[in-house]
Amino acid sequence: MNKAKSLAAIGVVSLLALTACSAGNSDEGSGGEAVTLDYWLWDDTQLPLYQACADEFQAANPDITVKITQTGWAQYWQNLSTQITAGTAPDVFTNQISYYLQFVKNNQLLDLTEYVEKSDIDFTQYKEGLADRWVTDEKRFGLPKDWDTVALLYNVEAATEAGYTAEDLSTLTWNPKDGGTFTEFVKATTVDSAGRNGLDPAFDKNDVVRYGYYPEWADGAVGQNGWGNFAHSNGFTFSDEEGAGATTFNYDSGELVETAAWLQSLVEDGYAPKFEAQSTLGTQAVMENQNVTSTITGSWMASTYLAEDAPVEFAFAMVPEGPEGRTAATNGLADSVWAGTKHPDEAAAWVEYLASAKCQDNVGSAGLIFPALNSGTDAALEARDAAGFDSSAFVSVADAGETFLIPAFERSAEVNTTIQDAMQAIAQGADPESTLSEANEAVEALFK
């Protein structure tokens, strides 16, 4: 791969610039007693970027120290739940929409409305819709941090060998009946040990060395990195109730049942790995080992797969277009303040700084994520262009409105577990219709 400049190098330059520009702002400090704020996040690649933000914030506010703790995704939420229950939660933490309503319902988030009204924050400068997601009952419980969407990640060499160009992959279509041109691509890039692809009548589905597609089965109730994108392009919606806090759901709908049955058929026909074979491996491992040609993953992973030292040449294409159009999952994180913090003023000031152009533009200039501020996204796109790779698969669907929002659920942990268990049962051969019907009943029972 020929990259003009590595994102890692750009990130270092960004950090140096951010640190260098921290001088001369000390008059903005709180002037009070010394305070230490605990701030939690889960992404290790973003840790140095936000540490640089913390360094500049501390330089401007010498009485405030920000202590950052990074923990992996699964452990992060387990630890956060435990610490909130124990009354020892971090002052500020990165928040995700699927957990948000439960925190609000349990009065565990600080209302930031008063602080925001006194600030100079202009929400029109953020990507449209992000700021509104963190307002419930006219109270604000988070400030926008970043946004993301998903695309089809593929092995360039495998696709080329099968006769597919980047343009071909950008125009793939999908339907649950015959799978469309996307399933043709999956078959063409599935290979058995004798070198026969999935289009060959002699293809041996029991002796596959490279699968055409890797379905994500550990994807909660949303299917952000897999089934949700196909199901929505087939007309599926999570609920007929508008807004957050739904109590009735559509997980038993024909649109989702058809989608799940199609995914199950990929496994049964040997074009996707069996659940038990992939359950112990991560997506990145199977892609880099070239056990799989394609999968759906997020914009936050682009710098990992497209790095100069990546063991395989990868590229991204838009998710396939379905019967109801192209739909890619999109989400946006926020920074929230724990309601039990002993330092609400200082915590709110840190959250405001995290949402500012000073922080988000510099985070964006590393090219790892798309910050919520439009100027931060512009900085990220400039960095990615300089690094020599194309972000259009992500940006074009967002600009065209070909996305669906990750929903906010109450009792999200239970909803996620119930639907994920159902999808994993289908992956292992369970009947899609009855399994999803039972799961939908179980989810709705949580709200009765």
C-alpha cells in the first residue's frame, strides 16, 4: 500500500501542536481549590488524543487535574455500572446512546442545561441531530463528542482475483430473496481448499479456507456492524413508536425475519463461518488472517485497517443497497457528568472543553474519528486525505441521509441480551421466525 503519510505520524504532529498551543490561557482557570476529575473512555487509540486535550485544559485551569482511565468496551460498562451503584463513579465519562436512557431514568446524570445556557456553545456547528439526542424532558445530559457510520470492509486482493473493482463494490445490491449482487460477490470470494469458489458447482462447503462474508453476531439489539444495515434496507424499523423510550418493538417483523434467514443461509451454504468457529475470534483477526474477504465495520476502525503496516490491503465500499434503499447505521457519542460528582462546576467545564473546537479540531486532525463539530470532521477528512485513503464510503452515505440512527432503549442491557441471544441462536440453526417472535415478546414483557 502506498500512503502519502501515516495517520500515526499525523497524530503525533497533532499532539505536538495541541500541546504547544496550550500556553497563554491560564487566565481562564477556575482560581479555586485544587480538584482532580476522573474521566473514563474505552478506546485506547483515542487515549493520547484526549490526554492532549486534558493537558491543554489543565494549563488553562491550573487548579483542575484530569485523570483519564481507559478500559476496553465490555469491561468499561461493567465497571461503570458497578461504580455508579457504589457511589464512586468517574466525574465525567464517555456515554453511548443505548445506555443513556437508563442513566437518565435512574437520575445518574447531571443536567447540563444551566451550564450550557451560560456558555457560548453553538449547536448549529455540530453535525445535524447529534446534540438533540442528549436532551430528555428539556434537560441536557451530554455534549456531542463524535459521530460514526459503517461501510463494507473488503480484502482488495481477494476482490480483484474474483474480478471485482472498487466501482463494482460501490454499486452492490442486496435483497433477502436471492441475495442480489452482494451475495454473488460473497460466493465469488469464498474459496475451498481445492481453490474452487462458491459459484463452482463442485464447491465444497465443508472445506472452506476463505469465506466471502463475516456476519457480526455479537451486535446487541441494533445490528450496527451487520444485520441492522441489511434489515433496515429491507424496511425494518426497531419500533413504530417515535422518539426515545419505546415499549413496543418490531423484532418479529417479516423484514427482519427474512434478513435473519438470509444470513443463516450464508452460514449453512458455507459462504460465512459457522458461529462456533468464529465466536472465539475477533473481526480484525479473521480479516487480517485472510480467513474472510469482507465484513461490515465502522469508521472508527478505518485507521486500523488502512494503516501502512496493515498485513493486508483493505478498502471500504458503501454498504449494499437494499430493496428500500441504502441504509448504514450511524451513531454519535457524548461526554456526560455523573450526578454524584463532588465537583459539578469543574466537571461541566471539562465537558464543555471536550466539546470545543480547541479539543475537537485537534482530535480530528489525527484522522482516527469524526468529531461532532463540523470543523473537527473537516480536520479528520484532511488528515485521511493526506494519509492517502478514501473516506467516501462513510461520508457519502451520511451526506446523502442514507443512514439510520442507533436507537435509545430503556432497559438496554436486557434488550440487547435478549435480541443478541436470539440472533446467535439463528446463527446456529434455530428457526428465524419463531425465535424472533419469542424474543420480541420477551423484550416487550420488560416494559409491562
